[in-house]
Amino acid sequence: MSYSSFQHTSVDQNRRSWHKKSQLVDSTGRKYTVFTHDISMTGMSLFADKQYKSGQLCNVEVPVFVGSGLRHYRFDCRVIFSSLCGMRGFRTNLEFLEVPPENKTLIQSVMAR
């Protein structure tokens, strides 16, 4: 597979860098610390210590400072792919299943940067 065709396996090419220490909860309820890498209107990618299977459902809770307080945004997702990416762990692309209006507003503010 060429590098250019590999790039097209992502959920969306209109992504913005978004680096946050977050929490992923898998379908069994287990929690893992992950690090988001980027986000788009349709999904996000992150780095994790564990590989996830394509099609697996999960949710990601991302802490974001809003105004004078910390707010936790929750994203319900499906794994698109997950592959080892050197020392950073497994690069995992996620597709959003449903995006509530408050999450859309957050994503739009990140995309506008």
C-alpha cells in the first residue's frame, strides 16, 4: 500500500491537531488512558497502548477547559482501524456515531483554529 493510499484510510481529510489526555471506555466497560491526536467533524484519531478491532464500539471522554471550568465531552465512536505506530503506541482512527449539538460546537471551535 502506498503512503498516499494509506492516508485515505482516515475518516476525513479535514482534520485539525487536537492533543488531549483522555479516557477511552471500551464495550466491556474497561477504561484506558489515551492521547487524542486530531479531530474532524466525523471522527478523531488517538494513540493508545492497546490495539482495538475494526468495528469495535467505544466512547472517549475528553476534558476541555470551557470558561472558568473543566468540562468532560463524551464521544460515542466506532473503531475504523488501529495499527502500531512506533513508540507512540497504536494509532486508532474512530468514527463518531452520533454528535450532540454541544460536541458539534466544540469541534467547530477546534476546526476554526
